[in-house]
Amino acid sequence: MLLLAFDTATPAVTVALHDGSRVVSGCTQIDARRHGELLVPGIVTALADAGRDRAELSDIAVGVGPGPYTGLRVGLMTARALGDALGIPVHGVCTLDALAYATGRTADQGPFVAATDARRKEVYWARYADARTRLEGPGVDRAADIADGVAGLPAFGAGAALYAESFASVAGPEHVDAAALAELAVERLKNGGEFLPPEPLYLRRPDAKVPANYKPVTPN
Amino acid sequence: MVLGIETSCDETGVGLVRDGVVLGQAVASSMDEHARFGGVVPEIAARAHLHSVTPVVRAALADAGLTLADVGAVAVTAGPGLATALQVGVAAAKAYAVALDVPLYGVHHLAGHVAAATLDGEPLPNPCVVLIVSGGHTSLLYVRDLATDPIEHLGDTVDDAAGECFDKAARVLGLPYPGGPNVDRAARGGDPAAVSFPRPMTGPRDDPFGFSFSGLKTAAARWAETERRAGREPVVADAAASLQEAIADVLTRKAVAACRARGVDTLVVVGGVAANSRVRALAEERCAAAGITLRVPPLRLCTDNGAMTAAVGDLLIRAGRPPASLDLTIDPSAPLVDALLQPRPVALPAAS
């Protein structure tokens, strides 16, 4: 197995390569405006650092968000085209699941929230029982509006850090890391766990309004 | 063989070109999803591109009876166009280039429209005058070797593109989006002399090769509103025919004058508005009268498509132009000076 994992749903443009037993290489760059520029060079770097060739890839795992649309689409389009051209499967993973997985929390430590920045004063969020078990979400809301449901819960991720007053405590990791995404995906593949289709979790409809009635050009 | 990917607006186009000949192509359009908004919504277009690119690649390959193993290079529209839509095509092109281990070329969308006129297998003469006219652009160009020489702008629109004028005038006449084909259809039974619309920028002191269509748009609205206020239902067929006549008249008059002024014997008319029946007919008539050879691509290659992008890639490769690096970015407002468009990342202040 050689699994290529990447995620573009947060400011991190993050890539990792997993050989079935461990993460063998990775490349993470933080720049919320450059997913399109940085992702494919990152993939090439990860392959070169591991001394592996793209033709050896057996699987792709891609973060399907939720996340800001333009960057998110770069990841999903790249995954779909690579999967198509290499003839290998593309497994979608909720980005918040990978963030939660990276916390390594157990059920004994109690439930928690993973949250990323959704802009427009909102967060993308989900509630977890432990690092592998999502209980609620993903959703997109103002942090203050979900405070009742998540009150008293520790929170992880840059979205939580932005609205720290809405959560019991805030801790890292800040962004998702493809190494965690790769570990989670390999674990799911081995255990027969479920994946999502490579479709973006937009969670919002496009901001477009049907134009109002005809407005005369000439005054009455 | 070059695989071309075009996603600058609402069409997902993929084409396969080898040595100036189209081997296969396919197009998916999100136009129906935009119609109720009266124009293209970028986010809707980008969402549709993401779903369409790989199926359209497969459809183009099936059309050609070829496989991805036959692809020797990937060309992609890097601008101008809708930023969020361009990003999808560029991401796909990079992934195909890396997966197939072939070079990647970034191309200018408008150069693609020009190259569409070569896909009948006949290269463009050097030099030629090109009238490029679409929903977003209206320019008269002096083109030498499209793949290697700088493109000279003889004139551009100072405000709206001709296609924009069709779309907005269609709206005031109660015709559905997209305006171009619907005005064309409505005009069939109309009298082109019924409404005397102005011929903008044709005065003696006006830029001889410049265009302006914003006033014509307003003139159409004023006419329709005046008719309605006078209690008359506007005769849409007459207005459509008259408007189309005004646009076709200005475009072709200036294009022929540009050929004469530069001593060029070939006029090339490309872009979505080149699909308009009156623009085509009047261009033919006036070129014939002036002894100018007219080149217009077949209808299906006038609107956005992937074959035109592949055609530019094919020309660039044969001219020995360099491929793009994998950090290729997009330029949503790139002016047309070079068919090769390979913007590199610029230094931005670090994002938080």
C-alpha cells in the first residue's frame, strides 16, 4: 500500500505519504490563499522525499472539508484527477475527523469539539466522543450560537481559538495535518471503516440572489 | 497529443489536439443553473466544474477513441476568467500532468478563441486582423505568429463587451438568458431598420478601432420603456433585429477598416458573439466587397471549449515555448499580449 493523503480545507496545504505501516513523508505549508499554487508541488516533494514514484500509489485520501470553497475545491479536483489518471480509488474524509484524530483523545477524557474557521464570523464544527467517534456535525454556525450545546467542552482547532470565549478551553492542533489524515484513512481501510465520496462539504448554498423585478433605466 | 482544459466561465471544455487538428472534444455547461440569476454566478460555475472535469475528460477521450496514455502534454486556461472557476481547471491540469508525467502549459483564454480559427487544419496567415468578441471582451487585434509574437491591440471596448450588450438588452426586451442566441432567434422575423439604434464610437473624432456598447444597452432600455409608457407592447422581433444590426454594423465596419488601415488581407472573427448569424453574414458581405478573406470558426468552436485551449498548447509546443512549473497560478484579468500565460506566485504579505 502507498496512500497519498492531502487536505486543503484549512489554511494548511498539507500532504503526507503512508506506506501501510507508517507515514513515510510529508509536506505542510500554511497559506490560506495559495492552495492552488502549493498543493501539487507539495505532492511532488512528498513523493521525492520518500523516494517513491506516483505510479506506486495505491490510494488517495482527501479531506472533503468543510472548508472555504476555493481552497477546498483545489484539493478535491486534484484528488479526482489524480485518481482518474492513475486509476486508483479516492477516499473522502471529513477534515474535522482528521483534526479530531490528531488530538489522540480517549473516551475517558470526555467529549470535545473540533472547529475550523468558516469566515463570516462562523466556525465549521463537530462534536466527538473520542478521537475516532463523531457524535454531531459537521455544521457551520456562529460559535456563540452553538455555545449551549458544547458548553463546558474543550475545543481544538483554529476556529475554536478565534472564538475562545465560546468554549471551555482551547488547544492545538491549530490546523489539520495530512499525517493524521493518512493514519486515520489507513486505519479505516484496514478496519473496513467508511469513507465519504470525494464531494466537498460546502454546508452553505452559493450566495446568489435571483434579481428583483425589472428596474427602469429612464425616470418616470 | 495535447489535452486542453478550459474552465474560465460556465463551460467545462476538454479537447484533444494533435498538429493543429481536433481529435476529440467534449463540453459540459452549467448555463441552465445560471439562467434564473440572469448571468453567470461564479460559485455555481465553480461547483459545476469540479463535478464535470473528469467525466468531460473521459468523454473527449471517447470521442477521439484514445486513452490518457496518448496524452503528451496538458494545456489549461490560466486566465482571464472567473478566479474560482479557473482554479478548478488549473488544479485538474496539474494533477493530470503529474500523473501522466507530461509537461503543463498555461494558456490565455482569448488566444484560445483566436486559435479556434485554425482548427479547420489551416494555420492563420501572418499577419492577420482578429476581431475577438464575446460576453467579456471586444477587441481588434493585429496578430502575427500567435505562438511567439506579441499581440498588438488595435482597439478595445471602453466599457461593455458586445456580448454583455446582447445579454442586458435581451433582459429589457423580456428575452431569456443567455441574450446572444435568444436575440438572434427573436430577430429572425424582425425589421432591422424598425428602430434606429445608435452606432457608438463611429464619429469622425472617435477612436477608429475602439468600441463602446454601454450606451447601446441604455438605448435599448429607453426604447422599450418609451414604448411601454406609450401603451404599446414593444415589438421584440423588430427591436432584436435592429439591435443586432447596430452591433454587427459597428463590429464589422471597424474590423474591415482595421484590415484596410494595416494592409492585411485576412480578417478572423472569433468568440461567442462570432456565433451570431447577423455578425457572420455582415462580416462575409463586407469582407467580400473589400476583397478580404474572412475566417470564422464553426459555431461549436466559437463558444468556450477545450479544443481551443489544446490548440494553443499545440502551437506553443511546436514553437518551442517553455512549459509551466507546477506552482502555476491564475490571472483572472490577464490582458492579451502573449498566448502563453503562466503566472507565477507573487510575494504576498504572510496570511495569518
